Amino acid sequence: MSFSVMLEQLCGGMLKSMEIFFLTLLFSLPLGLLIAFGRMSKNIVLRTVIKVYISVMRGTPLMLQLLVVYFGPYYLFGMSIGGSYRFTAIILGFSLNYAAYFAEIYRSGIASMPVGQYEAAQVLGYGKAQRFVRIIFPQVVKRILPSVTNEVITLVKDTSLSFSLAYAEMFTIAKQIAAAQTNFMPFVVAAVFYYVFNLAVAVVMETLEKKLSYYH
Amino acid sequence: MNLLEMNHIVKEFDGLEVIKDISISVKEGEILSIIGPSGSGKSTLLRCATMLERINGGEIRYLGERAAYLGGDGKPVYPKGQEAKRIRSYFGLVFQNFNLFPHYSVIKNIVDAPIKVQKRARQEVYEEARALLKKMGLSDKENAYPCQLSGGQCQRVAIARALALNPKILFFDEPTSALDPELTGEVLRVIRSLADLKITMVIVTHEMAFAREISDRVIFMDKGKIVLEGKPEDVFDADHTRIREFLGRYQRG
């Protein structure tokens, strides 16, 4: 296999990896906020359930979670899996896992807000929803951005765990080519791809941070 | 009719009574100062009046409307929804540490609540806000952010923010306590100018000379109770041990 063919295949895989990456962010960022609300709820049942959920999601390997999400429906309910469910399972698994991490990040950000901001908004007549959307959340975003960047960068690399479900994203392809050709080169290219993508992620996040640095 | 009435207010924290059966009333146009040693409950009383703390006894009325009272089960009852919104619109509060919104510019801090909460017309609100900033001597700071301002400037923005909602009564919770001594003057000047406009105010303060000069009535609190109440000269010159002790500590610095 020529270098250019290998590159082409890996590029195709990279697009799949990026698809996992963006879809996971799209679902886990809002879901994480909802989970954070549940975690901070006054309802003790809801709060406890969410706490256990977060604990399990953070306490077990993501690869294992992917396997459970993919094979679970078959073993538990005898549902037929495979086909398009493979991709759905990957997005579901990643989103559920990352939402747990994001939830804790949101929670730490919300908890770090000075009580005076809530009180000022309350006295000025803002309703609860308005207060959160207009006053609290924008400031929380600024506070949690560095932690979110960390998670996002980890996610780029974690997409490679999809190989455990034999989904043809970049890492799975790199492994296949490397094994078939007994060639080390695909791994080198894969490393470069991940690194460059993360570099881009870092630049974007840094730009965001700079945009929000107009106040402190 | 009294603008504000607080009747037999009791407030406790973890079983410790910090407000012990206090009643005060404020008439329209009146300026009331509350003085007293730290921990005497004056800020807590203000926080009860502005519904930031829930009372454990008594009732609060704004313009005769019941804003808080003790229900049959001994728990405080507060209005909800539109009623709560209306009652909150009667008062404004200026905090000791300003609590401006750091992510909003000066002008946005002032106009956001009138536009988003009171749903007033944008243009009119902006014009009013600019007039307020001019009155505060901050016309050139319209687009600055709170972090670029001095403490005194921040507090003047906070006063403008409270005034923009056109409250009937304005509370000040130690408005100069977080400021360097050389910055207190500018804030006191602004409050004095509001007094000239006959805006109803309740001021918790440690600025004794200021309280004496500006107030129609002064309340001296100690250990959760009102010890003295009356015209400034009657309170400040009273031949009463507790207030003489308190003021003596001030004069010695």
C-alpha cells in the first residue's frame, strides 16, 4: 500500500472521528447542564440518583461503557444490534459519559458564583430563569472554560476507544493497516492527526477565553 | 400611609435571635438611618425588609400591602408570581460590596433590568440611564466594565442601577463600608443629592456625621433591639449610656 493510499484512508477515518467528537459535544454539553441541575436539586431522590449516575460514569472505564451500551440491548432485551446502531451506541456512550464530567464542571462553576450576584439579581426583580440565563450562566462559562478545554482535548483522544466496537474511525483503521502491512507508519500518522486536531481545539478554546477576558 | 411597615419582626439564625421583635415604619419622603455596633442586627433587618432573609415572626407591609407574614403553621408566607414581582418593584437595594454584574458594561448594568424585567421601551430606558449616569458624574464611563472602575464609581453605578427601576423606597446597606476613606465622600455626596430630591431612603451606616446631617429620623440598634429612636439630635445627643459608649468608641477612632 502506498503512503498516499494509507493517508487517504486515515483521512476518511479522521472525518468519522471528528463526527464522533462534534456530535458528542453537541449532546453532552447541554445534557451535562441538565445533570448538574439534577445534582443540585432540592429533591433528595433525584439528587441521589444523579449522584450515583455520575459516580458510575466516572468510576468505570469508558471502553466498558461503550460495550455495555452496544451489547446491552441484545443481552438484556434480545434486541437485534449491529448496522446503524453501532454508530448510535458510540454517540450515546460518549455523550452519557462526557455529560457526567461536564455536569461536575458546571456544578463547580455554579457553586463558585458569589451569592451577591444572585441577591442583586433577585432584588432587581429578575425571575429565577432570567437570573440564571442573563446573570449567572455567562459568568459560569468564563469560570469553567479551562476545565472544559481539558475535557474537550481528552475527548479528541478518547474517540479512538471506538475501536472497541470496531467502528471505522481513524484509530481503528490505523490499527487495521498497521496489522495488515506490518508497518508502523499508520500509528505515526494517527499521532500527528490527533495532535494537530488538538492543536486546533486549543487555539479555538484560547480564542474563546480571550474573548471573555474583557472582564474579571 | 406608611410606605414601609415592619411589625414585630423576629429573625433567628439556628435558634439564635438576631432581631428581637422590632417594629419600624417609614413614610414617603422620609430618610431613616439605622446605626449601631457590628452584630446589632441592622443589616439583617435591612435584608429582611428586602426579602433576602425570611422572617421568623412579624409582618412586613409595603404601601399597606402584605409582603410577608407568619402563616397558620408558624412558617413565613411570601407572595409568589406577579404579586411578588410587584412588591419587589417597590424597593431597591444598594449593597455594601456593590454586586454589579461584571460581565455587563456600566450602561448595561443599569438598563438590563428595566428592559428585561419591567419590559419598558429600550430607547426611553437608555435615555433615562444616561441621565442617571450624568447625575452620578459618570457619563464618560458608560461603556466601561465594573472591573475598570474604582470602588466609589462602582457604588455610584450600583445606585444608578437601583434608581433606574424607579423604586418607591431605596435601602442602603453600609454603602461606604467597602470603600477607601478617600472614596466615601463621592458616594455620600450622591446619596445627599438623592435626599434633596426627597427620595425615601433607609440607610444602614457607620458614617455618624453623615447620618446626623442627612436623616429625618435615626434608629440606634443594639443586640437585636431598638434602643433609641427619634430626630437625629435627640438620638446623637441623648444622655443614654449605650449610645454614649457607642459614639465614644467612634470619636476615639
